[in-house]
Amino acid sequence: MKENDLIFILYSDARTVFRLKDVAMLSGETNFDSLKYKLNYYIRTGRLLNPRKGIYCKQGYNKDELACRIFAPAYISLEYVLQKAGVVFQYDSRFTMVSYLNREIEINEDTFVFKKIKKELLVPGNGIEQRGAISIALPERAFLDMLYLNGEMYFDNLRLLDRDKVEQILPIYKSKVLDKRAIKILKNDRYK
């Protein structure tokens, strides 16, 4: 494979963020040392970015996609989703993720916060949408994730949540405490 073929293959792909194994699968390259050498050449010449070890990005990469690739499996949820949906009003510039570990990472002035949840809850579906390379919680799932991980919380505008979706997603947590907490909050007069 010619070196220019690799950059063409990467820029032809819809994704903007890659791990080494993604590049290997796309290019058919089996020699990881050779592949790393080629990728490092593209980083040195400014055609690719390397915001974190083992992660390669196109210029103008999607930050949501990067968030999902730092530690996989992971999905965007919690404050980030609830803020975008208008359920919480307080501005927070951090990317909040649910993953298999707790971490806070800074990359190029962006903060990515990962909150640990049981591995069986990381499976896409049940309130987690797959948008290309981005896994993101529906606002109803983000609401339940917040209650599950943080306990009692205050939400500014619960009217934007679909109560039926909340009730459909709730059983996957297998938590009686969460069931009671969510039902109590949803029965609040502000929600009716």
C-alpha cells in the first residue's frame, strides 16, 4: 500500500476519530509497527492529529466522537445530554460520559469526565442511540443515569422528558432504590 493510499482511505471514511485497530481494519495493514510509522509521518506533516496516545484524528474531528473513543465502551450521557435537551439549565462545558471506569481527561482544553457504571448497562439500546461512531443517551436515559450514579438530584425542566420512555428504560438498572427515586421525582407537581 502506498502512503498516500492510507491518508485517502482515512479521509474517505465518515468517521473522524480512529484507534490503531480501526486504521488496520480499514487499510488491511497487518504490520502494526509499519502502520504506526505511517501514522506518525502524517502527524508530523499535519495531515492527522494525535490528541491522545493511540488515537488518531482528522483535522476538524468531531469532539463527541472523540469522547466515545477515549475509553470504549462508553456513551455520552449525564449533564452533557441533559443540558443539550434543556432539562438542566446550568452551563457545563465538560463532556460527561458513562463508561466502565472513573476518569477525568483533558485534551486540547476540553474536559472529558467518565463515570463508572455496571458493564451490563453499557450495551447500546434501551435509551442509547448509535449515531454513526457516536453513542449517546436519550435525555430519559441520561436522567436515569444521573439518579443512578448521583442519588438525589435537582432538574430544572422535567416536562421535556417522555415519562413512558423513562418507565421503559428503568427496569434495566435492576435497582429498587432507583425505581422509588425516579417515580418520586416524576410525580412532582412540576412534571404534571
